[in-house]
Amino acid sequence: MANKDTKLLEVYGLKKYFEIGKQKTLKAVDDVSFYIRKGETLGVVGESGCGKTTCGRTCIALYEKTGGQVMYRGEDVHLMKGEKRRKFTKQVQIIFQDPYASLDPKMKVQEIIAEGIRSHEMAETEDEIRKRVEDLLVTVGLDASYGNRFVHEFSGGQRQRIGIARALAVEPEFIVCDEPISALDVSIQAQIVNLLERLQKKRGLTYMFIAHDLSMVKHISDRVMVMYLGKIMEITTSENLYLKPEHPYTQALLSAIPIPDPHVEEKKVRIRMEGEVPSPVNPPAGCRFQNRCPYAIEKCQIEEPVLKKVEDEHFVACHRCKDLKK
């Protein structure tokens, strides 16, 4: 359960741009502000290329920021050096999207998981390290003996469990889950999400859960942040987002979620977005979504909407938000 009094991560006007040639700049994350409370899960969703992964990685300083500020427990993440930086790398971990690419195929599982334990001097003897690794493997639902194997001997779901064990090895309090289920079979995805939920309850973890599967995000998140072309379109509680989405983009994404009942699915009204996602190198003026939005007006083409509070815990960046309620 989230602690309503403690903001673990606070982000103010964060920007991350990439130079991609002569006088061309890709604005992957463009002036976003949000926070994550201790003990909660913030889901971050949006189409591919919306900037959600870049946002997560910049928040934990895997990428250098272009502008803005990221505060973790009141300390500026991008100014941390020495012992503060070392402590931060222990407190904060990441679970990567692709378990095939994120684990070294030349190392045995024992060594992969033990790296962080050794680096942060969390065990005094080799026996203690081995015991810690065995316990972590059991914790993530694997056999303790698997530490002696290489990663190519495991399935995708098992590899992701190893990736989770590696993240847990240094006893973090905050984990960025960077699309941890998108590369897995559908039958395995729910198992991994359930594992993450159990670990959160047992260890008091805080998650930034990045995904494009809105139905899975609803299941695990306390609050959800919807991104489009480097901007936040809407952010609110998971319940609010699914019961009363305010932004046309959020509404379109939710309408695309299949309903298991064929009779209900057949009658459902699907909101279709026309056109292609614009290039983040040359985003449209005004609202980033205006060229695909069925409700766009002249103001949307000229003036960029700011994230405004529409009710408690619900913020939307849309000029026509109030009009669409009528």
C-alpha cells in the first residue's frame, strides 16, 4: 500500500533530447513532471516511441538529462557522486525488457546474481554469497541449483526471473520495470506480474512499471501515467483512468483493449486514431496529439496544453477536457 506522505521520486520539467545528425534533435522526453510515492506502483503507458523507457532510464541516471530535475529522497539524482552515488545504485535497480539481451551468456547464473552482492560488499564469504544467490533463486520461483547453469539453458520466463533476482540481490527499495513482460509469452506474463506484486508486498518495494499493455498495467498499478510523443497526456489513479478517462488519446487506447466476452466485444465502440504518430524530431505545434484527435480545434494547433488538475489525483493535458464532458 502506498504511503501518501512520502514521495520517493520527484521529477520536475525533465527533458531528454538526442542529437541525431546535423541540426536535428529527437525530443524523447520533453518537459515532464510527476512523482512516485514510497510503496506504490506508477504505471507508465503509451505507444512505442512515446518516451516511456527513456523517461524511466533518465530518472535513474542511466541517461544524462538534457534539462529539468530528478529528486530521490530529496537528493538530485544527476548530481550524485562518490558515496551518495554508490548508495543510490544500491537503492535503485532496473529490470530490463529483453531477458535474452540483458543477461551475459558467458556467465553462470550464480555469478550474474552475485555481481551486485560483491560490488556492495553485502557478504563476507563465498559460502554466504552462494547461500544468498540460492535464496534469491527460490524467492523468484526457481530451483536453488540453477545457479550452476548458463542463461541459454533457460526459457524466456525463467530468464526474466533471473533478471528479477539480480535486481533484488542488493536489496533495493525502488525498481524501474522496463517492459518486463513484453518479450514473454502471454501465458508467462501474468506469472511475472504476480511475482512482482508478491515481492512488493513482502519487501515494501516501489515500482515504476513501464508497459504498453493497458490491461496488465491496470492490474498492477496504483496510478497510471499516459505518455505521447515525450509528453504526459494524463495521470491519475488506476481506477479513475479506466472508469472515466478524460484525454481522447487515453480513451482511444482503452477502447483497443479486447474484452473476453464476444457479445460485449462485438457491441463495443472502438475509437480509431487516424494517421501516423508524428516524428519526435519534428513534433506538431500546439498539442502533440492534435493531428490524430477527432476533437481537435484551432486552439489545439496553436497552443500546447498544460497538465491541469481536473479532480483529486487526476491531471489532464487537453484544451477540450471540460467540453467533452458535456
